[in-house]
Amino acid sequence: MENQLFLKIDRFSLRYEYFIYFDVQAYLADRMFIKHKVKVWFDREYTKDGSQYIAIFCHVKKRCVPAFLAAINDLKNSMKICGNPDYELEIRNYLDELRLNQD
């Protein structure tokens, strides 16, 4: 769980799984979702002052979760290539902060 750059949201649904992932204004994740042929429903977006990253709340069909997770894993590599070498560190810090606030 420590290496994940997303957060699974506990919400009951027979059909969907809910997640938070982080992207940039250019929406690099959209390209990864297309590449992995996964349909994602976008619920809300949030930004933090001073950060280039956007927290995106979304949901996917349960049967599409493996493709979604593969796309998020590819997003990590795409961020580095596109000039965001701090992506992993900054997102891990955000997620640690979220987990601390949940406890």
C-alpha cells in the first residue's frame, strides 16, 4: 500500500469502485486511460494552493479496476517523462497527510 499513488475510497456500490488520483492541468491520466481502454467517470477535482497537482475523485466499474490501476501506474512514468520528477514524492506526502487526517 505504501507504493500506491492513489487512494481507494470506501463507498458501497455493487457496480463501481471509487478512487482519488492526482494529475496535472494537461490531464496526462486521460491518455493512460485511453491506452488501457478503461472508462472513468470523473466526480470532482480539487487543487491545493501552490501545487501543480489536481486531486481527482472518480469511479470505475469493478471489472475495470485492474486496467485503471495499470493506467495509474503508467501515469507515474509519464509524469517523469513530461517534466514532473517530484510527482511521486509530492503525491506520497499528500496521501500520508490524508491518512493522518483520517485517524
